[in-house]
Amino acid sequence: MKTFSKVNLVMVLLVFTSFIFANTVTPVITNSTINAPSEAAKTEVLLNRLNDIKNMDKTNLSRADKKDLRKEVKVIKGEMKRSSNGIYLSIGAIIIIVLVLILIL
């Protein structure tokens, strides 16, 4: 009876931890050489634009222009994150995998 209750406790904890940590993800980077040449070209253009913005003299710009540049940088970084071909595992999934491996071994 005690082992049955321990198993139930572990299962309930696994379920709740997967719900709690479902929103947080950690990227697992796969082989990035699979990117198509068009994606590589797009990435290069985005990186060049980021470098241009970084090297730009911003002292003479107005407040609105600086704000537009910050928005553009955010958009470019978001596009670069979306174009990466990684596998994302949630923290809850990683915890479940580790616990299953512990139970098996």
C-alpha cells in the first residue's frame, strides 16, 4: 500500500510540475547548417542592419527616431529568433524526462 501511495504521489507531482513550468522553454540547438541559402542570406542582411544601427551616431537623432530604431532592433531580433531551427523543451518536460530516467535506473 505504501509503494502504491508513493507512486501516486510521484505521478501527481509530475502532472503539477508540467503545468507550472509549461510556459518556460529552453532552446536545444540542432545542426544549424541545414538552413537554406535564402535563410542564411536573410540572416546576414539582418545582422548587417543590426551592426549599422549599433555603429550609427545617435546623438543627433530625435527622441522619436531613437524610439523607431529601438523598435526596429526588437523586430529584427525577434525575426532572428523565429528563423532559428531549434527544438524547444519546456522545463517541465526536462524534469519529467529526468524523473523517468531516475525511476527506470
